[in-house]
Amino acid sequence: MDDLFNLLSSSARITKPKKRKVPQYQPDLVPLPSSEPASPEVTSTPAPNAKHSEAKLRQIHCEEMNAVRNRMNISIHKSVDKTNLPDPMTSFADLPPPAWWTDTNNNNNNNTLTYTPSFDDLKRILVRNVNRGRWTEPTPIQMQAIPSILEKRDVLASAPTGSGKSGAFLIPALLIGSAPSEL
């Protein structure tokens, strides 16, 4: 009986298909253009010159952003104009201020200075706390949802459990809630 069991169980192991390895996220994305000087190995949108018109540069940038979205499996509904979307962020430190945010410190009528935190101050606090929480880089849903929500656009997103949806909605909510009241 033991010999029969061993024979049957050994053959079952032989025919058992091996699990395919799921490709892991590779952080080899081309960084988005930023105010920091780029290193020589980083490719970015070509500088304006006689060869490229402004429309061509916008088209190149749009294609680069679509390539980032495709690499990260970020899908945008076909009814959305992809040329008007905020660029996905590749790191929390790369988060640009939204177009509606203006950094101003105002004097009120009593001649007392009231401090209004700048976007950079809030972003610095955010990045410090994100690093303390050991988040190394944004997940795909965070890459696209955070800039979109900061631009006060409607976002309807779906992603697997544990993919960072809560962070994708809470981070911009904290930043918008901390915005100066006159904005």
C-alpha cells in the first residue's frame, strides 16, 4: 500500500505545473521633468529648438506620460481627454503644486502677520511623514490619483486591496484641507 501511495504521489508531483512568477514592479521609470538638474543618464523632453514646435513638444510629453501610465498599468477611461490630464508623479517629492495654489502671506487689517504655509512647506512635511511610514514610492493608483485630485478633478478609481487607494485619496485631502482659506 505504501509503495502504491508513493508511486501515485510521486507522479502527481511530476505533472504538477510550476507557478509562473509574476513580474515585480521595476522602478526604472524615467523621472518626470522637475526643477532639479537632471543627471546625464536621465532622458527628458527635448529642449525647444528650431526642430520642434510647441505643439510637437506637447505631443512628445503626452506620449512619454502615456508610456509611464502603460508601464504602470494605469488605465484611463477612453472618454477622458488624456492630453489634459495631470502628469503621474513618480515619487512623493516630485509632486508639483496644483495650478490653483498660490503661495501668499497676507497682512490682515490689524497689521499682524499671519503665516500661511506654502505648498513646499506642506509637501516637505508630507514627504517626511511618508518616509517615516516607510513608503518608498507611490503605487500606480497614487501616481495618477494624487495629482488629479489636487487639480480638483473628479476621480473614480479601482485597484486591488492593499494597493494604496486610501493614501491616494487622503494625501491630497490633507493638502487641500491645509490650503489657505482664500484659495
